[in-house]
Amino acid sequence: MAPVKRGVIVDVGSGRGEFTSQLKRRNPNSRVIGIDRDPSSKTRIKMSTVEFFSRLKNPERVKKVWLNHVDIISREAFQEFEHMVKTIPSGTHIMLTVRRERLQQVKHALTACSKYGIKINSEQEYNPKMIGSETTKKFYEEAHSSGNTQKMPIRIVAVKM
Ligand SMILES: C[S@@+](CC[C@H](N)C(=O)[O-])C[C@H]1O[C@@H](n2cnc3c(N)ncnc32)[C@H](O)[C@@H]1O
């Protein structure tokens, strides 16, 4: 995936922050921000998605938002996601990584956001050539070695029109 030249990339649910670091290395000309609501996470910005996007001074600078293995299905999680979707500018890419067993529910949640201009651009099975968090890599190895395709990580790219 081509680096984002300028603007802001947000890693929602960044946990230990290693994926955020990968994003920083790949996008040296962008501001990469990891957020996580868990106070015990390694992330500097310990905030929920709603808090972060409500406080963001220049939301129009957001170009890409990553959600790797972050719940958007449960009622509370969907409300947070919906708030984010309303806040981000047109043209923002939303990159989600989910296990195949969750794919239909996640696509359903994205379809529910179509009224805000969200459209699914692509979905692709994860492979090790792609950028991925430690969790994604672990899930891939597990699914690959057990042959349980329901556990395979899938990368969805959605865009706000
Ligand atoms: C399963 S972990 C995945 C961590 C990392 N993205 C990865 O792939 O290794 C999910 C993380 O998302 C965080 N999280 C979940 N919902 C969130 C929200 N609405 N706002 C901020 N962080 C959230 C959790 O605290 C947790 O650290």
C-alpha cells in the first residue's frame, strides 16, 4: 500500500503500539497517532474513539484510520464507530482487519454506515506480505497451521465518499 504523503493516520486500538510504529516507518511524512482506551496499554493517547475524534482539532487532515481486531459490532462499539465515521472527512480510508468468522457482521455494520457515505472498496485475505499487527500475524499463523479458515484475518478497505 502506497505511503500517505501528508496528513494524519490514526491507529484505533493500538494496544502495544507496534503496528503504530510500522505505520510510522512506512509513512515518514505523515503524522501517525495510536489511540487506545485501555489505561494499561502502551499507547501515549489513552482515549476512546469518541473522545479522540471529539477533541481532534483538524479532523479534515485525517487520511486513513486503521482498526485491527477492534470491535465495531456490539452496540456501544458501533456507536463509537458511527461517531468516528461522521467526523472523518470525505476521502478517508478505513482499514479494518477482522477474522473471517466476524466478516459478515462487520460488513453489516459498514453497510449501516452507508448513510454517511461509507462504501466498502475491497476485502482480501491477509498474507504475510501485507502490513499487519502482531495480532494479525498470530491469527494468520494459527489459521494457516490449523486449516481453520474461519480464523483467517481479512483486510477490509472502506472509504468515505
Ligand atoms: C484485540 S486488541 C488489538 C490490538 C491491536 N490493534 C492489534 O491488532 O494487535 C483491541 C484493542 O482495541 C482497544 N479498543 C477497543 N475499542 C476501542 C475504542 N472504541 N477506542 C479505543 N480503543 C479501543 C482495546 O483496548 C484493545 O487494546
